[in-house]
Amino acid sequence: QSVLTQPPSVSGTPGQRVTISCSGSTSNVGSNYVYWFQQLPGAAPKLLMYRNDQRPSGVPDRFSGSKSGTSVSLAISGLRSEDEADYHCAAWDDSLGGHWVFGGGTKLTVL
Amino acid sequence: QLQLQESGPGLVKPSETLSLTCAVSGGSISSTDYYWGWVRQPPGKGLEWVASIYYNGDTYYNPSLKTRVTISLDASKNQFSLKVSAATAADTAVYFCARTPKTGILTFDRWGQGSLVTVSS
């Protein structure tokens, strides 16, 4: 059971806007930055968003992040077929001396 | 260009020790700017942080694995390693090594391709 909660799957059609939620608690999402990773089939995760809403160089501005309290969201606008992947949220958790926690991952299907 | 490459046995027997090494090229693990760590992913499941290490040997462990896990680094070979003792089927996973900047991005910004380890007799 993952510490952060994500929906197992979301779907959308090309050009649509979809959002992926990630909820945690005061010891992780509520008090620390949240990060998002994109994992294409058979590949290693790739950093997609850092510090809640910052995009690394090369990540299109179709991807955006937001945070409110102990929940965060990743939004993908202008959906493309190449966006089909697993998306994982992560945060530092201050409990038990501090450790990284992840969500269970969300499979995005582009119909 | 920084590259990380995992290596180790693909099959480990239950109760034995699982060992993996991550070779780093295009950068130095002796840099004060980064942590180096391991993240694993059981088949069909989400990611789980295992452990991280700093250039000076400071170590950080997932509390749920702490009693069985050891992370270490070898600066002379520019690589770091992971050992998981008393392995069980629950340790079957793809193990990724990754870099974490100490400032700025603050999370896993570069990853290896991953190494599948199966625990089975």
C-alpha cells in the first residue's frame, strides 16, 4: 500500500485536458514539495515536475502542477498519444526520521 | 552526459543477499552536490525508495527496509552499491539507481535503466 494515493487509471482523447490527483498527509504533501515522474512502457522514470509546479528543461508547458493542502494535481492539456504512460507522484515525508514516499502510479491511456 | 548503469545477478534465492552495483560515468560520486540512491519497482506496481548515500558516507534508509538494507559507495571505482539481506519474493523488483541534487531540483533527476532482480528458488 503506497503512502500517497493516486487513481489507478485515467483516460482521455487527443487534444483533451486530463488531471491526475495525488493525496497525502501533513507529514509529506502538506509540508514538503511534491514531484511527478513520467514512466513510458519499459523505461525508467523521468522527472516531469519538481517543487510542485516547476518543469525541468525540455518538458512541454502542456504539463502543469498545482498543490492545495495535502493534495496535488498534475494537469496535461492538449493530450497526445505519446503522453500514454504511468505517472508517479513523490514527496519527502518528515516522519520516522525522514524518507521518500511515492504514490502507486496512475496509468494514462490516450483513447 | 551523466550515465548510471546497474549491474548484478538477475536471480537470487530466498534468504540469500541481493547485491547490486551502480556505475556512474560522466560525473563524480565524490561531488558534494548530489546524493546517490536506489528506487525499486515490483512488477506491475508503484515505485518504492530503498536508500540513499552522500559522498561522505552519510546514509539514509527506508524505515520499512532499514534492518535488511546496506548502501555503500566506492569512490575509487566511481560506483555505489546496494545489499538486501534475507531476500524474499517481496524483494522481486526492477531496481533503479538514481541521482538526487542536494540543491535546486532536490529529487531523483537522473536514473539508470533499471535491473530486474527475481527472488526465487
